[in-house]
Amino acid sequence: MSAQEILMEEIKHQPEPVLREVLHFLKTLERAQKAGVNAPAKNVFAKWRGRGHLPAGKNTDDYLRLTRNANGS
């Protein structure tokens, strides 16, 4: 079964609000493609590597500990 066939079969079982949301997504995607919006980068980590900065005096482990635990402990 092709991806198109699977998708069509799955769509048949969805409620109306879900179908409207899928249609909205597809139209948005189509408009973006017509407008020439660039596709997302294939490797987002490579794109953003080196652009972020940690607060002064923090290493990665300290920063992750601080952001994952609200009290920093």
C-alpha cells in the first residue's frame, strides 16, 4: 500500500475538525511553496551550532541543571 493510499484511508476515519485542520495545513504548505519559502535546514544542529551563548561563568552542565530544575539544584 502506498503512502497516498494509507493517508487517504486514514483521512476517511477522521472527524470533521481534524479534516479542516489538515486542509488548512496543506493550503499553508502550498502557499509557502508557491511563495518560495525555503525548506527547513536539513541539519538544524549544524545551522545553529556556535550561535548560542551561555550566561557568563556557566558551562553546559550548569546551564542544563539550572534550566531543567527551576531552583537550580
